Amino acid sequence: MAQLPEIIPIGNMCVVQRKKASDTTKGGIALPDAARETKMLGTVIAVGPGSLRSNRHEGETERYPMQVKVGDKVLLATGTQVLRLDEADPDTELCIAPEHHLLAILK
């Protein structure tokens, strides 16, 4: 896997390393890119500090706490944007999305 740059999300944003889609079927048949199932599972690799609370006083930085933490396995919403940091390396596919685009934490 390629070395990823340090990514520091802001607000309620999360960075998720998406699970790689299988290159073959269970029977061993190789799949072309267009036929591979998109994986909507991933691992959280960075989280922001949370959204600012709207009822704070000037100078305060009170934030809503994030529900997810680094290392959590999550289910992503369909249509979540995918960013590939290196076009030649599919392992650099990341999803950078607000926390509400994460549908569930998988235990």
C-alpha cells in the first residue's frame, strides 16, 4: 500500500479507507473493473473535532462530540464521494464525508 499523506479533517468530517472490491468471484473468475461490486464498508482513519455548537458564546469553541473514532469499521452511504490520491494505486481510495454519511458502526 502506498504511503498516504497526513489528512486532518475539519468540523464533522471523517476520512474512511474503503474496503477494496474483490478482483475475482468466489468461483475464481476474474472481474473487469466495471463489473466489480462497489464496497461501502471501510475503516475510519481520521476524524475532525466535531461541529461547532450554535449556542456558544463569543470566544468559546464548544463542539458536538463525534460518534466515530479512528479504527472504527463503518458502513458508508451509497453515493459517498471517493477520492483516489494516486490513480495508479487503488489502495489510496479514500472517502471524505461528514459524519452523517456514515450509516453505522460495525462491531
